[in-house]
Amino acid sequence: MGLRQLFGPSKEEIWRQLSSEIGAHFIEGGFWRGDKVQASVGEWSVTLDIYTVHAGNAHVKYTRLRAPYVNSDGFRFLVYRAGLFSGLGKHMGMQDVEVGVPDFDRGFVIKGNNETLLRWLFADDRLRTLLQEQPEVRFEVVDDEGWFGARFPDGVDELRFQTRGVIKDVQRLKQLFELFSATLERLCAMGSAYRNKPAVEL
């Protein structure tokens, strides 16, 4: 029995299929850099890749999606499933907020630096549904890539989703790209994002 029969299609096969189906670019990694998928979502570029966290002898892989954008008002948020990341406490001055949708409020911890904008963002039914379809969620706006990644110009932030493990489900990955599209469009409608494409390479 071959490896494909034992483990199913490889991540590369699935990601190439995804790229073909959504009109994205599959970028083959080399020895030092992993594969990635880059898709245009409106004016923005959304990048899917894998990164590894080294903790002692353990190596934990995470799937992540990232999209730099021009943040016009400094609005930041962090959303994760209740029971996950419970040690985060207060995050960058954010407060816990209930958005007024009982099922969503029960299932997720929602933090932000502007309660009004947070409620407006998550008033979008499709956006909430796309988050609820993900078994594990950490979805947030961050100011740059941190110590080991890109430093962004002033006014440019990054919309980021991450989850443990390597996602090899085309439908789930499509939903994540749709989540980014819905969120960026909503941020634009709210006046919290500009359609300008930031000059940032991931």
C-alpha cells in the first residue's frame, strides 16, 4: 500500500487543487521556505502557509492565513473559541465584548479596542457563520509580523488566522479565504480599512 493510500493526498496536492479552484498562485517552497498559496481578494493579497513553533523537543505546525491592509483607524480585534488560549488574559489593551448574538457570544471570546466597531463587524451573518464552521479559531488584527517577520509601514496592519495542524481540506481552506474576503470588505464598509494595496511582501 502506497503512502497516498495510507495518508491521503499530500498537502501540496490539496493546495495545488485549491489554487486552481480559486484562481490563486501556488508558490513552491525550497529547502528553507515552505510552500504557500497567494490569492487576490479584492485589492488585497491573502497568503496561506505553514509555520512551526519549537517548544522544547516538540515541533507544532500551524496553518495560517495573512493579509496586510491599510488600517485607517487603528481598530484591532482578537477572536478565539471559548476554552482555547485561555491564558491570554487582556490582550494589547483589549476588552472582552459580547456582540449581542447569544450563540456566537457563548462559543467565542471576542476582544477589541472599540466595542462599537466590534459589534458592527460581527453583525455580519456570513462572517459569523464562516468562523463557526472552523473547529479551532484564532482570528485577529496584529500590527506586524513580530521579531522574525516583516516590519510593516505605519498604518499597515495584518489580518491573521491561525490554527494548529496542517489543513488539507479544500472546502475548509476555501471558507477561510472567504472569511478574509468578508472581513476585509466589512472593514472597508466600516471605514476601518482602505482599499489601497499596501507595499508589503510576505
